[in-house]
Amino acid sequence: DSGVTQTPKHLITATGQRVTLRCSPRSGDLSVYWYQQSLDQGLQFLIQYYNGEERAKGNILERFSAQQFPDLHSELNLSSLELGDSALYFCASSFSEGLAGETQYFGPGTRLLVL
Amino acid sequence: AQTVTQSQPEMSVQEAETVTLSCTYDTSESNYYLFWYKQPPSRQMILVIRQEAYKQQNATENRFSVNFQKAAKSFSLKISDSQLGDTAMYFCAFMALSYSGGGADGLTFGKGTHLIIQP
């Protein structure tokens, strides 16, 4: 158990819908990272937040957005869902903003299926 | 942009054997870190080992060790005395300490190597 929690574990929805994935980092960690794992694209970095502020952006679609709240939990919002958005979405956390290459601890993931 | 290449999609060895997984990367950054993550059938991503690029000494964690060749941009993982529980996907990952975005970027992963340990 990494200490990172993600809810829900599974999500099934339809095309065109909007969903919210939630992540709680390990106690004391200030950074949250979001990753997408799909058969087509492999594991891709989406976005990072550090202490409530956006820090780095990867291959995140405009239909996707994220935020980190004052209690440091984070939410990833996916809208206008397409079949290709079906994937395993991971949240990871680390103590600081990553400038020391500290380890990212991954949550168990949320499996999203878009029908 | 960084790229990470794992040239072995799948490997299979007998229990107790030693196996080496290959990884090469391409970057123009000078400050970076390299990681190996393991993803068992449960899908959980578990850190196996971490290497700082500025350190010449290869990282070691129990049965896991790396061969880091900075000039060749190579970062292989050696698993000694392999066990059935080592069966998993193994991902090589790179993190550049780029200040262009105001901080470090996220991890860049290879496509993975599916390692099967046979009894």
C-alpha cells in the first residue's frame, strides 16, 4: 500500500459524458501527478500540481482539467468523453515539487471505461 | 522532448536465474533521474530502483541492480535469483529536472517489458 488513495476504482460511462476522478496523496506529500495508461499510448504524464498550483503539463487534452485543493487532494475532470479515453488513470504523489527527483508513489488507479 | 526505449517486449526466464532488462533513453538535459517501476497483475505501480544521473555508482536494492552508462544513455535492470513474484511488467522511466515549466516535468515511461518467471 503506497498511501495514495484513488476513487472510484472503476467507472463506466458513456461517450459525451463528464467524470471526476479523485486522488488523496500520501500524508505530508505536496505534489500530485496524474498519468494515463492506455494500450495505444502506454503510460503518459498528464499534469502536476504542487501545493495547489499547477507545476507542469504533459500530454493533457483540452477536454481534461485538474485542480488541487487546500487539503491537497486532487481531482481530474474528464469531459466530452470519447471511446479513446478508456484507460487506467493513475495519481502519484511526492513530497516536494520534483526538483530533487524524489520518488513518486502511485495510487491503485481508476479504471475508466467509456461505452 | 525525452524518449525512453525498451527493446524487449517480453522475456521469460526460469526461477532463480538472473535476467537483465534493457532501457535506453534520449535527452538533451544534463540533470535527470532514472527509475524502474514494476507493475504486477494487480496493476499497482511499484518503484523498484532509482538512479541519480550525476552519480557514477550504480544503484542497488537487494536482488535488483542497475547498469547505468551515461555516455551511452543506457539504464539496464538486473534481477538476480529471480522469484515467481517478480513476474510483472517492468517500466523504465526518466525524469528531467527542467526549469522551463517552473519545476520538474513528470515521468516519461518506456513501453515496458513483460517479464515472466517460470517455475
